[in-house]
Amino acid sequence: MSTTARTSPVVRLVPRSGATAVEPVTYTVREVAKLLGISLGSTYALVRDGTIPATRLGGRWLIPRTRFHAWLNGITEQPTAATGTEHGRRR
């Protein structure tokens, strides 16, 4: 048995001062649902019908962050007539 101490990698639990946080490139459907404040099922419906820009990768839907925010900015800037029947539901 060796008495030499093995060096292990240092794990930092607190970011270094001046370190920048890396933002995700994509959102999950669950994250988008939380951001929009709508149900997970409604979010999946919007993703499947192409309303929310998304890409299917394997068995997962990924929503590119920049495309999502561009889409969101576009829908908030365009005035639309509220019919109350979007996605088959009356309000």
C-alpha cells in the first residue's frame, strides 16, 4: 500500500469572482411553460403545431433560446384581435 497522497481535482461549489454565468442555448418544453405561465400540455400543443419555434432532437423537443425570444417579442409587438377561440378553447 502506498502512502503517497493522491491528488484529486478541485471542485468549486462557489463561482470564482468575476466568473460569468453561461446561459443555456435551448429551453425545454417545461421551462417554456414556466416562462409563459401556461400548462405543460398547452405548451406541448403549441410546440407540436409550430406556434412556438422548436426542434425535435431524438425524443425531445428543444426550443432555441434566441428563436423563442424573437417569437415572443414578435407576438407582443403585433396587435391581434382576441377571438377567444385560440387552440380550440373558448375563454
